[in-house]
Amino acid sequence: MAAGLGAAGLGLAWLAYARAQLPYSETGSYFDGDVVLHAQAIEVFALLAVLCLLAACAMWWCALRVRRRNVRAAGG
């Protein structure tokens, strides 16, 4: 699950970066010829990427703690 969230976070970060590189119009939108995105969409993508990456790190840390506890309980 942590790997899936990490991959989603990296994908969203890439999407936010790619969208931020699009030309910006004076109306407050990004456009690439046929798709128009509002400026706030970039911030939402970036926020979701950060949240996914934080959740992935938290899950990884918890899994590490559980694994260490199980090794100690098994006598290793």
C-alpha cells in the first residue's frame, strides 16, 4: 500500500510539474492548445502529491516498526 501511494504521489507531482510548464493566459488559465486548466488545479495536484507521499512514508515507517517488533517477539 505504501508503494502504491508513493507511486501515486510521484505521478501527481509529475502531473503538477508538467501542467505548471504550460503557457499561462491572462485570464488565469493554463492551456496546451485544446485543454484549459485553471491555475488552482496545479496547487491541488501538488497538495495531493504531498499528501500521498506523506501517507506512503507514514505507512512505510509503521510497517518497519511492526516488523522490528515481530522480530524481537520471535526471539531474533
